[in-house]
Amino acid sequence: MIGAGRNRRRVNRAFASLIHWCRAWGNWLTHLWRRSLQLRVVVSTLSLSLIVITILGVVLTSQITDRLLEAKVTAATEEMDRARSTVEAQLAGADDSGSLQLRLDSARLALTNREPEGGPSSGSAGTFDPVLIVPGDGPREPTYSGPWDEVPTSLRDFVRANQISYQFATVSDPNGYSGPALVIGSPTSSDISTLELYLVFPLASEDRSLSLVRGTMLIGGAVLAVLLAAISMLVARQVVLPIRSASRIAVRFADGRLKERMPVRGEDDMARLAMSFNEMAESLSKQIMQLEEFGNLQKRFTSDVSHELRTPLTTVRMAADLIHDSSDDLDPLLKRSSELLVTELDRFESLLGDLLEISRHDAGVAELAAEQLDVRMCAEAAISTVRHLARETSTELIVDFPDDPVIAEVDPRRVERILRNLLANAIDHGEGKPVLLRLRADDDAVAFTVRDQGIGLRPGEEKLVFNRFWRSDPSRVRRSGGTGLGLAISVEDANLHNGTLEAWGEPGHGACFRLTLPRVRGRKVTHSPLPLKPGNGKPAQGQQLPGTRVGAEIRAERAEAENASPEEARPEQATPGGATTPAVAEPPVPDVQSRLPEVSTVAVQPDPDPDESPTVPRVRERKS
């Protein structure tokens, strides 16, 4: 049993090695077949040629065989007529007193005309061996002369029916021949009424001729196949070489070498292809250069205009501030006009700042002031900046941060600007539904996601959303007063960190933006700690993440309760069953965010998923 198990394992290993070898060869051949156009052309041409040569060889061989056999049968029939006349004359002139056997032998001898050592007779149809048979009658045994056993029984039945018939059969005579033969039989009109005459014609010469024809055709087919393979390889090479040249030149052209062109030789189709390719390359080169010139001109214009507008804007700002400071002495109409002037100047300054920032990125002079810090601080600063937008639109900001500090080497000003733009964009398009800001980190990268439940993005807009001045719906009003450059600048800031900024969205299901940054400056992002596409669950409005604590919101509500009446200071709380119970007084929450009093800090316990969290009461932000 042990020996049988070892043998079985040895056989299995050998079989597995064979399968692995066959699979490797199959993969290599498949790869070669897919990559080589020349190989496919040669193999296809050779396969079709072999099929045509094989069919042609079979047809020719069949036709030659049929013609040889027809000629043999015609000559054998003529020889049978002469032999029958000879036999009938020999039997008519023979002595009737002799025995039947002697008469048959003498008649056969007259047909064969044998020499002293004997041998088969020869005629126009070739050599043949005659056979004379007289069937038995009652108790009398049949009498024959010659190799009667070589005559097929089915042929004798036709001859007995007074028909001249022939049949191909395999014979073996004493002279040493063994092979195919033509046996033709005929009844006779001699005094022996039941005499049957048969001539056996060996087909040795015809067999040799057919073998010669088959060999010649096989050798000719093989030579023709080799020649066709060589010709097809040369023809395919003439076609493939220009294609390979065009491919190499196209790759170089795509790499920025706009002066690459295909050589034009002759006036054939390949030459016309090269001329067309060169014309296309020339046109593309001119258009690319024009676009580069237009782009550089636009960047210079943006940069120059932005710098030139700084001085007059500063002067107008000083005059507007002076007018606004004295607005109490003005009539209401002028006072309102001064407020509008200051508001629009703020927006104009923001637009000018964005233009200057994007021009720095275009010029390649943007610098990264990276430092080691807790990236949660950047998020808190961004939240404090957009909090007034959330209050104006009654939008809840849900923050999902780890308890421990998340240290990374980033530029805090740029990260805060990215998050501010993403949050403002989510509030603008969130339609008052909750906005989730989540932070996660691993050993290599940190990731923020900003998730809203608003109108979402149509297919293809996840790339367009980062274009400059692009708007999904131009008729929508920007509550944040954006300039249309925020997401474009955010992408440049993320690229400056060697990070990524990506978008996902579906119509009616909101959008999600993911910012992924390396924790160490100079490294590249290979993965993200957070998925871009959120789960199926949605954070419902008025629902809070389980295991979270809210800081500034609770303090704001308590301050509001302290300034309210005693009845208002004890609001009723909803229980899960729907009943209301008085709110229980809680001990004061220490102010751990004195530097950012308006930032909502939420600490989470072990990584719950807010998209799939159960429904629990949430504290809503309110205006104080």
C-alpha cells in the first residue's frame, strides 16, 4: 500500500509538471499569436494553402485512378473477346474422345502460349492468367484449369447468368504476385455449354503508376507549401514593416517628439499611408503648438491682470472700508449700497486670490510649506470657515475622526483650503441634507472623504468637476460665493503633495470626494485608507454616529438654554418609544477647543460606518 501511494504521488507530480509545461507553452504561443501580425498572416496563408493542396491532390489522384482503371477495363474487355474466340476455336478443333480436363488444359495452353518454363500470357491489356471452369452437374465434380480459387464467387454468379462481368479483387498467385487484380469473366459458345472463361489481370503496373503519382504530388505539395510560406512571410513583412514603423513613430509623437515623421517610399498604398500619417502629424503638431501658445498667453494674461488689479483693488478696498465705517451717518439707501460694495469687494478679492494662486501653479512656482502636524486641525479650521454656510442652509455637518492624533507632513494652509472647498461645494449641492467629513489613516497615507446626499453627478462629470469654471448646472446659485476655481486649485494642491483628489457621484444619490495624501513628504500615494464609492446606506437627516460625542454643538445648546427661560431651559427629549421625558442636566463640558470655538469636533469609537449605522438621536446644530 505504501509503495502504491508513492507511485501514485510520483505519477501525479509528473502529470502536474506536464500540465504546467503544456500550459506555459500554450500561454507563450497565445501571446505570440496575439502580438505578431506577420505570424498570423503566414499561418493563415499556409493553412489555407495546405487545405487547397490537399483537396487538389485528392481530386487529381481520384481522377488519375479512375482513368487508369477505365483504360484497363476497356483493354481487358477487348482481350476477353479475343480469348473467347481462341477458346471456342480450340475446343471445336480438339478431339472429343479426350477427357474434359485435357481439353480444358489444351484450351488454356492455347491462351497462355507458355514457354517451356511456363508463365502468364501477355496482350494489349498486359499480362493475364486465364481460368477455365466447368461447373459440376449432379454427382460430377466441377472441372477447372488454372487458379480457379482467385475468381470471386459473386463474379461467377453473373457469368452463370450469361453476362460478361468484371470485378476488382486481391489475388495471390504461385508466381509471387500478391495484390489488386482485375478479374473479367464471360460465358462461351462451345460444345461445352456451361464452360466459363475468366482472365485475371494483375494491376501491379497501375499500382506502381499511382504510387509514383502520389509521391510526386506529395513532394510537390510540400515544396509548394514551403514556397507559399516563404512568399507569404515576405509579403507580410512588406506590409508589417511600415505598420511597425508607424507604431514606433506614433509612440514617439505621443511622447512629445512632434518632429517625427514616416519615410515615404514609392507611390503605393504604404506610401499613401505614410503621406497621410505625416499630414496628420503635421496638422496635430501645429494645433498642439497653437494650443500651447494660446495656453501660455492665457496664463500670462491671467497672471498679469491679477497682479495689475492688486493696486487698484487695494485703493478701492480702502475707500470702501472708509465709507462703510461712516455708514451710520448716511441715509439707509447709501448705507445699503456701502454694504453691498464691501460684500462684492470681498468676493472680488477672493476671485483675484484664486487667479493668482492658479497662475502660480501654471507657472510652476507654487511651493509646499510642509510641516509635521495633526491633520485634524486642518479639518477643524475648514469646518469653522464653512459653519455659517451650513447654518444658513440648515445643513448638518457630521464629523468622523479617529480619537488619536493623525500626524502627517503636509502644508496646513493648502490642506485646509482643499477641505474648505470640498465642504463648501457639498453644502452648495447638498440641498440641506447632512454632509459627512471622514478621516482615516494607515502607515503610508491619510484620507479625507466629503460625502453629501444632494443632486449628485452624472456619468462623466467626475472628471469635468475639476475643470476651471465648470458648473454642472449654471442656473444654480452659489451660496458660498465661489469663483469656479476652487476644485481646480484643490487638485493642484493635492498634486503638489504627491496626493490624489477624486470624485464619485450618482444622480439623486449625492457625491463623494476623496483626498488622499502621503504621510511623509516626497512619497507617492499607492492606495487610500478610504473607499471612494460609499456603501449602500445613507446617513439620514437628524441621525448621529453611534459612539460619538459632540463638543461645540452641546456647548452652544447649553449656552442657549442658560439665556432662555426656566421652562425653555429644560427641553423635552424624545425617547425611542415616542414618549417625551425631561432632559437630564449634564455636568459642564470642558472647553478643549478654545482656539477654535466654532469647530465641531467629533471623536469616534472603533470605526463604525455612518452609512450603515442604526438610527439614534442626533444633536442638530443651531444658531446661537
